[in-house]
Amino acid sequence: MKKRTKTSRRNAFTYALVILAFAILQAMTAAGAISSSLKGMLVPICAYVVMAVSLNLTVGILGELSLGHAGFMSVGAFTGVTAAVALQASVPSAPLRLLIGMVVGAAFAALAGFLIGIPVLRLKGDYLAIVTLAFGEIIKSIFNNLYVGVDSHGFHFSLLSDKTNLAEGGKLIIAGPMGIGGIQKIATFTAGVLLVLVTLFVVFNLVNSRAGRAIMAIRDNRIAAESVGINVTKYKMMAFVVSAALAGAAGTLFAMNYSTIVANKFDFNTSILVLVFVVLGGLGNMLGSIVAAAALTILPEALRQFSDYRMLVYAIVLILVMLTTNNPTLRSYLDRAKAAVTGKRHEKEAA
Amino acid sequence: MFSKLVPIPSGSMIPDRDIDKKPILECIGLGITFGGLKAVEDFNLTIGRTEIAGLIGPNGAGKTTVFNLLTKVYQPTHGTILLDGKDTHGMNTMQVNRAGIARTFQNIRLFGDLSVEDNVKVGMDAQMHYNMWSGIFRLPGFRKEEKTAHERAMELLSIFDMQHLTNAKAGSLPYGAQRRLEIVRALATNPSLLLLDEPAAGMNPSETAELMENIRKIRDTFQIAVLLIEHDMNLVMNICEGICVLNFGRVIAKGSPEDIQSNPAVIEAYLGKQKEA
């Protein structure tokens, strides 16, 4: 059972790191030792970490390239915020409203993931990437043209222009390209960290069960997986839908941190950004995704002093990181260091 | 001396050692064409319930194609496959496996990034019942089934003395061990017919001898039928009770090892036509 303990030790380390980072940042906030720009980024960092971990489930564990992950974030953001806004009067507790919003966002994103998964998961490789990219754009267009209002008669929907004809006292929630305005910022750093922990719990336990084994088996060899009786469609869909649902919850969290949210926020660039987190952190490596998402969300802000050259420096940093992490000399050094550490541990265990 | 590979008209002619009278597999007029090429045609084969059968033939004769037809990696264009009397028409690879055919691959297809134990457990997936939620929340169903799966995996791995390798990455195993692991993985699916595609390829003589013992042991323990493709004639002639010879997609001979060894058509296919001295 050495492997099992190795995996669980690694997972425990990941949980511990997240909790430690949370504790340190909370202490710093309490002591006032944290800049206001970083403070404003805490919730987006959590949202991006969840995005990266969930995309890693599709890209790293299932092995399918998805370029439309921001689409699910968008679905989660709009549906979750709509639910939270609609419940503003009836549910006074903000954390509870946020929770309901995230659950609704996750549910709708899961539904979107399921519907998109039906055609998309029949495709492989480049084709799957292209079609997911297209679906991401379609979702963006839908929310850019969707009008949703609520009044005493319930919800009203219309497309292209505002034909909701709300009754007296009704409220237009989603206003097409204007998105949702006047959101109460109820997302908190604590809620964000809790969502990160829930995401890690779901992903780690899923990967470490029969479903995870089957999903990784499909990734490693599809024909062999079929030949041992694995239901390829079911498990691919499972990974895709779980990934979409988590992205939906992240979308709600993200949107609840701003007073307005528009569909253009969740475009192709966002999908690529999340994919960069995943690739940089390492495929299938959740801890890597977390570190990469946090670091690369902070980096553009930290580079603000370079003003116009900011994105240039960002790109150079990215390239340097990729070069060094793929450097064989550095790799073997790291492996040796790792072996030395684990070797010592074994000696301790033996003693 | 009739081999069970030859379609047998009446039950009375089935050799005594076959415990059941019903064959596990019957192929009737099986064939597939790729474009204009008839890769396999008019392939007839019957395998007894606990028989070890061999499928041999020169390179490119269509042996692996037959395996791919049986497991529905290719859908046959002609003919019928009856597995335990049931037509497998319209089934896909997964359904055929669940119905009872498990296979190994000529070019090894393990789940390289998974551990040896997990490779075996993947084979048991169809027999596990706990759902995604019990997996995520580690409910009692998860614990119980995972425990059973672990025990069964260890038991299966012990057939090939591989218990000490459980945590190794499958992709990092030596070639022979990978071949053995593929057999274990196939066995984990609880098959009634095991298809082995060149199980001894890349093995040295002592490993091959051990493999022969193990194939017999598997048959005796699980009471299943084995159909194997192999170029190692020593292995084939030693353990197969019936042999089917393919050449250019057609069956040129069927029978017991002794019949096959003296069959002129087989000798010609392997060695070419004998010249008059």
C-alpha cells in the first residue's frame, strides 16, 4: 500500500498548503499588512484555482483538450448570480445566498456540460478542441443577447432585445450585453478557500476511485479500456460534467466579487489563461495547477510597474518558467533531491 | 482423433475431457473486407468450454484480424459469432467483453501511467457497482468494493508471482512482465473465453515454459477456454488441444497438433512447396 499512502500524502500536503496560505493571508489582512490590490484579487485567485483544478480534470486526467472552459464559468456566473439576486429578499443571509448561487451555478454548468458533451465527446484531439472553443463562444453570444427579469409572476426571458415586459416592481437581472449590474459583493475569501477545498476533495476522491481509474485508463489507451469492459462514453461524460460543474461554481464565486459582470469577461482569452495554468502546473498535477493559477493571477498585477511592457514581461516569465521546468539538468537535480528526501524518510521509518 | 476445432455434428464425438457439451464460441462464415481486400473470409471455428486452442499462420495471414472481429474492434462484414450460444451481432467491444470475451494485445496496450494494481482493478470495473457519489464521499459501498477488488487483484497477480510489483507503474515494467500483466488484466474481467495475442513474444525459453504452465493453470483454475495466437511452435504444439491454421485470410487446416504437423497444406504455407528430389 505504499503507492496509496504516497498519493494520499501528496493530497494531504495540497490541502495543508491551501489552508496554510489561507491562514497566512487572513493573518496578514488582520494585521493590515496586505496591499489593497492583492486584497481585491483574493477571490479571483480562488476562482481561477478552482477553474484550473477543474480543467485539469478534463485535460490532465481525461486527456482531452478543452478550449471552452470559460463558457462553463460564464454559465455558472450568470445563473448563479441570477439565483442570488432573485433570492435577495427571501434569503437574508449572504453566505447562504452565495452557497445557493454556487449550487445553482454548478447545476446549470453541469447541464451545459452534459448537453455540450453529447456531441463533443464523440470527437478526439484537435477536433474536440475546436468544437469546445466554438461552444465557449456560443455561450458568450447567448449571454450577450439574453434578457432575464423577475417580477411577481416569476422569471421572464427574452433574446436579442428586452421584451420581458416586467410588471410593476419587477427587476431586470440580465440585461443582454450590459450583463448583470448592481450585484451585492457577497463573495468572500473564506468562501473562496472553502470552494477550493471542496473542489480538491471532489477531484482527488473522484480520481482515486473506480471512476478515476477508468477515466485515466481511457486516457492511456482507449481501445484497451473498451476491451476490458469500460463504458468509455459514460466515464468521459462524468469527467466532463464534473469539470463543468466545478467551473460553474467558480464562475458564481468570481461574479459575486464584482458589482457588474458581462459575458465578454468569459471569452476565449479566459479559457486559454486557465489552460496556461494547467499546462504550466503540469498535466494531472493539481498542486501545480493551484500554484500556477495563484502565481499567474498575481503576476500581471505585480508587473504593473513595467506599465506598457507588462504583458511582454509576463510572456517572457512564462517562457522562462516553461524552459526551466523542462530543463533535463534541473529535472534530474530535482529528482535527486526528492530521492534524497524520501530516502532519508525511509531510513527514519526503518529506524 | 477429432479436434474440437472441427465443427462437430453430434455431441458424442466431443472428446471426454471437455466437461460441457456446448461450445463456448462458434464462428460461422465469419469474414471482413477492407475495401476490396478480403482480410478474413469464411472463417469457421468452434471452441469447447475449457479448451486451449491455437490460431497460427504466417505473418499477415489475418490472425489478429480474427481477434479484432471476435472483440468487435472491427465489425464483421459477413458471418455470425455465437458466444455461449448467443449472437454477438450489434454488440460493441465493451459489450462483448461484458458478455465474456477478454483479450490481450500483440503490441502491448497497458494503461502505462497507472500502477500494476490499478491496471488489474480497471478490468474489474464492470463488476463494481458503487456510483460516483460513494466514490467521492467514500461511502461504505466504496470501502467494501475497493477492499474486495484489492484482494482479488492480489490473488490474480499471484498467478504470475507479481504481487511485489503492485505499486510499480505498468509502463515501467519489463517487457515480459507487461505481457503477463495484460493477461491478468484480461482475467480480471471474469471472461469465459480468453484471447491471447502472441503471449510469448519477447520471452526467453524459460519464461515461455513458465507461461505454458500458467496458461494451463489458468484454464484449470477458472475453467475457461483459451484461444491463442503464437509463433512459438513449441508452445503451440505443447499446450493447444486444437489448432486452426490461417493463410491469406482463409482456414487451410484444423485439427490436433499431430494432424497439423503432418498436414501438407500447412507445411507448404510455412516452408513453401517441397521440390521433388
